[in-house]
Amino acid sequence: MPCCKVQFVYKVMEYGLELARILAHLHALPMLLSVVIPTHNRSDILRRCLQALAAQNLPKNNFEVIVVDDGSKDDTRKTAQAFQKKFARFVYLHQKNQGQGIARNHGVQYAKGEIVVFIGDDIMALEDFLAEHLRFHLRHNLENEAVLGFTAWHPKNTISPFMNWLTNGSSVFGRFGGHQFAYEKLRGKKEADFNFFYTSNISLKRSLVDKYPFDPAFSGYGWEDIELGYRLYRREKLKIYYNAQAIGYHDHVMTEDSLAGRMRAIGKSAWIFQRKYPELKKVPSPGKHFVFWLLANPLALRFFSRTDRNLYYYALSKKYFLEGLKMGKSASQSMSFSI
């Protein structure tokens, strides 16, 4: 069923009002959006994220901001609380370090908006970011309908070949590539599948995420968002609509040094996925495992590093992924799942 406040605004749209005119009518409406931001020891970048949200062209009484401090040791509390008066409702929460998924669950518990917008603390939202998310929810107002926005590297940063590979899922043989984003696969498409449940820039009805929280078994980096997307698809037939105009800039310069930790974490998470959803085959078969091993051997890596950087990064990612698989197998066997 459509959300009541959202359906009211949807009726306004049916009369043919454009976005600018809709914004003028929103001043009289209650809170519609809750922006949930997990953060950990990145107060400087969090400050810029909150500054971008404070500059949104959506009326401030229509959205709230919830910052969940995941056990930071820096001045995150002070940074966040400095924005208390810049929003109609601002919530700062602190928890011991438990990971992004659990932090998002914590934030949702305090959300009052009918739509929850998940972003990262390193996402700089353009001024119409929230208005664009809302615009699509007005069109797609059923409970199982979500909205995916577009995330790109911040233009002020120099984009390295590694960063280009990281956000291109088709850079190797037109099928494989980096693990961060794969927006190029959505060109010309209006909908995305659960693999695009990117919590750097996605929104969904609060009633849905109230029923289906992030799985706490995914306590580290890696696939806790994709797991929720798949669970929502299986149980509620989740539909994700892609709005390329809901733009957030990813202000995070990443280097090859970050690849090992991320891919090992994904390798560990693969076993959790395998136990919950064996049909997805996140743990590679023996044949696929052997192919990854061939790609990741030192001679192959040395050759790829000289001939094809995209293939080199891909092969290197598989090296670390296999290491994570080895590390995570025994740990996953002792886990129990309540979600």
C-alpha cells in the first residue's frame, strides 16, 4: 500500500505540477525523509557531508538527518552536534564499533520519515539530491519500491586508473571489473536488481526496513547491503528504480593499498552468503576457484601489471578474495542467523 503522506503528494503530481512547483507545496507537509549516515573516525569528511545536506533545496521541515557514530575516537561527536541547529530535526547517536549494517539499523530505530535515505559519510549530495529521491518515490509509492541514485567520484579529486577500475564492473572482457559500483550496466535502464542495492545512495520505505533490518552477521565490510537487497527481493519482490539525477559525489580518494582489506572482508562475507543463500553461489566452485588461483599467481600478476592494468587489478582482487575465503570458512560455520 502507498504511504499516506507520500500518496498525498503523489496526488499533487497527478495534476501535472513540475518539481519546482511541488517544492513550493511541500512547506506545509510533515517530515517525509530520514537520512541515515553511519560514520567512523572521519569527522572532517562527515562535516562536508552534512554541509551538503544543509544546502538541500528541499524544505528543511520535510527531512531529518540521523548520524550514527560507530565507535569513533576522534571529534565526530563535536562535529556532528555543531549541525544541530541547521536542520529541523537532527539526531546524533553513538554506539560501540559494530559495523555499518548495525549502525544503520540503530539509525532507522529513531527515524520519523516515511522514506529512509541511506548514504555514506563520504557522499556529498548535490542540492537537489533529496528532492530527486522524493520525486521518484512520488511516482513509485508502493512499499516494495526503492530508489537508487547515481554516485560518482568527486570531480575535485584526481581519478586514478585504480579508481576508474573500481567503479567499472565491465572493464575486463566487458563482463567483470571493480567491486565498488557498476553503474555502466544501468545505462538506458529504468530498474536495477538487488546487486545494485548500494547504501551509499539508496532510499526505501521505512516500513520495509523496519521489518527487514540489516543482518548483524555481516559485522565487517562487504555485502551486508547486497544481502538485504536480495532478502527484500525474495520476500517482498523489491523493485529498485534508478534515478541518475539523484547525484552524490563520492569524496574518497582510494588507492591500491585499500584493496587487500576490502577483498579479504568480501571473501569472508561470501561464506555467510553461501550458508544463507546457496543458490547465489557466492563461494566459487572448484573450477572457478582454480581460475582465480591461476589469475592470482605471481607470474600472472607480474605479466598483467605490464600489459593490462584493469586485468591486473581484477586478478589482484581475486588473490585477496581467495585469502578471505580461506580465513572466513571456519568462522562462518559457527554462526547462527536470526534474519
